[in-house]
Amino acid sequence: MAATGAERAPGGFRAHLEALGQAQKPSLNTAAYSRLVNRPAGRVVAAAAHTLGAATNQVTALSATLSAAGLLVLALVEPHWWTGILVAVLLATGYVLDSSDGQLARLRGGGSRSGEWLDHTIDCFKTATLHLAVLVSWYRFGPATDGWLLVPLGFEVVAVVTYFGLILMPTLRPSSAGSSAAVPENPLRKWALLPIDYGAQCWMFVLLGFGVLFQWTYLLVFVCNAAALAIALRKWWRELRALDGSS
């Protein structure tokens, strides 16, 4: 693999941070939270981890540990104002580290297949368990009506199908698809994508201890994600049909 600017950087936190600033993934179609908060924070953590000599898989494991801790608190501890803050901080910090491991891999000269597999597998576990944890919490501690339990069940289906589509679609597109000129982005798009951004969703759990307020916020985010999935499915289907017709 050809050396990147990050790989060639001399030692030192500042040099690593500057190198990563020149080796970022495209931000097109990325929500404002990931673009403006999570990736920059992950860049700082990756530079610090590389300075300390940490391995990429160590950062991935720490990300998984923090995320798992947040999910366990969500599912098993009765909601209070402080548990909501704890869940949000654990999940959001785990997400920062999830961004850091890929950036650290670039600093170390490129990632590995096993590392990429580990990263995506952990992401899949997070996607598949977040809303199950909400379901367990609501079953044990509220809401008063059982009908609310259908919301995390629906959110679970939407989240898993969305993740599957995002992973599958790049494998079905021709390799030349990514080389086309970038389409200009509406400046409001990154803000419109906030409800479907995992990092932004982490912070809705600060409302966990506030009963009805959290329930309705969670429902609203679910509706936004379901609508986004419906739009994406239509777009993906039409894109693949067009590729079928041109082959």
C-alpha cells in the first residue's frame, strides 16, 4: 500500500494531528455531528493513541467496552437523570473511539482486513443491541402502556436494515462509481441528517430519566429514521435497476 501523508509524518502528537487533518475521509452525505464533532474528536484521540504507541485493535476494543457499558446501564439500571447522562457519555465516547481506530490505522500505515472485520462486527453488535436495550428498559421500568414497546421493536428493524443496506450497497456498485465528480451538497443536508446519525442519537439518552419527554423524543427520532430508510430503499433500488439496465 502506498504511504499516505499520515504514514510519513514524523513522531509527536502535533505532527500526527496535522497529518490526520490532511488524510480525512470525504464528508459528503455525513451528518453534522459526525462531521463537526465526532471525527475531529476522533482525530485528536487517534493522534494521542499513536503517540502513546497504542494498537488499532486496542482502540477498537476500548470503544466496544464503553459502548457495551452504556448499553448495560441503559438496559439494567432504573432510569434517573444521572443514568441518562452516563449512558449518553459512554455511548458517545465509544463512538469517538470508533472513529479513532480507522484514523489510527491510517497513521500506522493502513488498516488490515481483520481490523476492518472487527470494526464492522462491533458496529453491527451496537446497531443490533441499542434498541433492544431500550426495549428491556421500557419493559422493566416503564412506560405505563405496553404499546410503547412496539417503538423500539420497530426502531430495531429500521436500524438493522439500514446498516445492512449501507454495508451491502458499496459491494454492488461498480468500482468506478466512486470516481465520478462529487455532486454539490445542499448546506442544510448535514443538519437534516442529524436524527439518523448514531452520534447524535447517543445524546438523546440524556433525557432517559425524564419519562414522557424521552419517549416522545425517541418516537420522533424513530419516525425520522423510518422515513430516511424508505427514501434510501427507493434510491438504492432505482440505482441498482439502472445498473442492471446498463450491463
